[in-house]
Amino acid sequence: MPTQTTSSKKRTQDKIQSARVAERLLKHFNGELELSHTQCTVGLKLLSKVLPDLKHIEKDGKETLTVVVSKETTENLARGVRAVIKKG
């Protein structure tokens, strides 16, 4: 059985860590976990390092992407954003 290389292990560890960061941010936005403004900012910055920036992806008209977000999630996200803006 082949063993993982050091770089492969590092990529796997980075993916796991990124998933943990994303999970904590989602819990915060859903009102399940309280995070400080700094924690949110750092979490979002870390995710931006590993996730593609979707605003730069061009749509060619051949594919359709549908995103469904629950009303509760939208309200929690809005509440979280408002709280961050108030803290400035």
C-alpha cells in the first residue's frame, strides 16, 4: 500500500483545518456559536486562502447554478453581518 508523501499529508491537513474553520463560521452565522469580530475576520481570511474567489468566475451561459438558502440561515447571516458592522 503506497504511503502519503509529506506534501499530500499537508494538503489533507489543510483541507481538514479549512473544513473546521468553515464549520465554526457557519455555526456562528446560524446563531449556534458566538464568535468575536476578530475571530470572524480571521476565519474568513483563512478561508479566502483556500477557496476560489467566485466573483472572478465567468459564466458561459451553458450551465446553471441554483443555490437555495433557508430563510432562517439568511436572517442569521444578516444578523451576524449587522453585528460586525456595528462593532466596526
